[in-house]
Amino acid sequence: MGVTQTHLFTEEQNEIAQLAKAIAHPARIAILQHLIKTKSCINGDLVLEIGLAQATISQHLRELKEAGLIQGTIEGTRVNYCINPEKWNGLKSLFEEFFQTYADCCGPAC
């Protein structure tokens, strides 16, 4: 969707879509799961854990960081990544609210 079309939607709709896009890749899900399991991780550890090239892992980390889902701290020449708890809890709340709006009903009797 072009940048000019986002004005047609609410701020919440745009935020849900942006966050959904950020997690819409199996490598990013694997990265998030690893970070949740280990509490934090160095980029090189992710390469070993997930099995993708360093550049590919870096690209996925960049996407997750731009969405605010992860944060990194510099430790010497390395960056240590972890889940951004504020944004993570916001994502959880947004998706819970979104999914709770569904009423189990499809058909003319609704």
C-alpha cells in the first residue's frame, strides 16, 4: 500500500497492519521466539541458532527494530538484542482487542 493511502484508515488499523507486517515472516517469528526464550541475544548467536546468513539475520533484525518490537544495546563491537517489553505488550493488547471484536456468527441470522 502506498504511503498516501494510509490516511484512509484509522491510526489503530495502520498500527495493527504495520506490526503484522513486521512479524509476517517465519525468520522473524523464529528470531522473536529465540529472544523470548533466551531473554537477549547477540546477532551472531542468531546466525548459529536459525541458520540464515548474517546479512539476512541483520535485515530481519532491522525490520523488527524499526517496528519497535526489539531493542539493541551496543556491547563492544556487538549488538545485544532483546524484546522491547512496552511495544510487545502493546502488540499483544492490539491483537487481543482486534480478535475479541469477532462474534462467532456468519450468516443471515446474525
